[in-house]
Amino acid sequence: MSIEPWFVPYQALACLPGRRVTLLAPHADDEVFGCAGSLALLAAAGAQIRVCVVTSGDACGSELTDIVRQREGESTAAAALLGYPPPQFWRLPDGRLSQNQTALAARLEQHLTQWRPDLILAPSPWEMHPDHRALAETLLARLDLLAPGCRLGLYEVGNPLQPNALVGLNAETLARKQQAMACFVSQEPLNNYAEVIGCLNRFRTFTLHGFAAAEAYVLLTGDEARAFFTQARPDRLSLALHQANQALAQAQQARQQAETALAAIQASRSWRWSAPLRWLKRRANSGG
């Protein structure tokens, strides 16, 4: 008996199991890069979909700047292409979600208690971006909000998962995802995200046959999600990373202060006047 299916599925899902779906996106584009094909399939199957874009996307605040308007417009255009309603925009501070988890938890509680989804899609806690991890950790800490029978699907954007579910995309669905990703022109100068995500989705067909691409998930029941959070405690990784970043910042600040002090000493009058004495000391130490 092969153990290969333990690492990655060899069968694809035709569609994720959900009729009332919430997708939580840290930024306007993550919902499309991570789940566009699955969202298109859910919409075609008649699922009711609510996409919640959590941060403002401007990396500095929540005011309606031009970049915020542009990114929200891009996300709305992608939604129309994929067949679900315009996203909700919560406009929490971009890049500082870990510092605003109380506000995030309040928004999650309001949404989940009112909407009562049977499937929640969220970024995985192993993502590189701190906003992605903060969103996943805040949700995992509030699994008491899940309705009975609700499932949780963790998706990938910046860091590949070890999935237990793959959603197969045929050529038509993949083309729609590519069209939706092309909406995010504001992100093109930062990276060729569409090409990178396309490569990731094509790689996901390694164990599949007959699909142009696939999207990967860790799909969990409520009880499985609770056991995962209790045992794995992904929030501890973020805490360790935060502490390491603080220590690195303190070390860099101390180095800059030392370099500034040394430069001030070397520019001082006493340093110039004592140059002959230092020369004599070096000569004496060398035996000359």
C-alpha cells in the first residue's frame, strides 16, 4: 500500500462543500490569488458567497486614499468576473493586523453570528505575511463562533500548504481565474503574482489527471480545527517571530548608536590632537 496519498491527495474535489460561504481575505487580491477557481465553482453551483477583505491595503492606514479605492475597485471587478457579490471592505490597518486583533475579532464575531456560514475560507497560519497569519490566528482563537456543521478551509497564497484537499480546475475555470487575477494592476509593479500563482496551481496537478490546475486547502471540521489549534498553537510561531524581529531591531539600533558615537569621536578636536600619541603607541607595540 502506497503512503504517497498521506502527503497529498490523489483525487480532486469537484467543488468545496459549502452553501453559505465566507471567505476572509487579508488584502484585496488574496481571495482571488488563493481561491478564485473554487469561488467560481461555488458560485456556479448556487452557493451564497460573502467575501470579506479585512485590511485597507494601503500599508499605512484606513483612510480612503487613491490606492485603497483602486484596490477595492479591482477586487470588485474580479468578483463580477467570478460570479459572486462585491466584497465587504473592513479597512483595518494594513500591515498592522496583529496589533488590531481585538477590532478584528469584533468584526469576525459580528459577521459570523449574522451570516452563519457553513464554510469559512481563510489564509493558513503558515503564511509568510504577518497580516495573513494574524487573520488565521484570530479566527482559530474564536472557533466558538462557528455554526454547527461549519467547515474551515485554510488556503495558500505566499507559502505552500501540505493539503488534504485539492479542487480541480478545468481550462475554462482556470481562464476565468487568470482574467480575475489580471484585474489587480496595482500589484503588478510589486511582483508578477499572476504568473507565480499560476505556477503554484499547475504544480498542484502533480497527483491529478485531467485538470489544467488545482487549488489546495487544509479542510477541517469544527472539531478538527479546535484540535489543530490546541495542539499546533500556530500563534506561538508568530510570537517567536515578533520577539526575534524586536531583538533584531534593538541590535540594529544599538549598532547605529555605536557607529554614530564613533563617528563623533573621530571628528572631534581631541581625536585629531591625539593622533601623534596613537602613532607612537602603535610604533612601540610593534617594536619599532
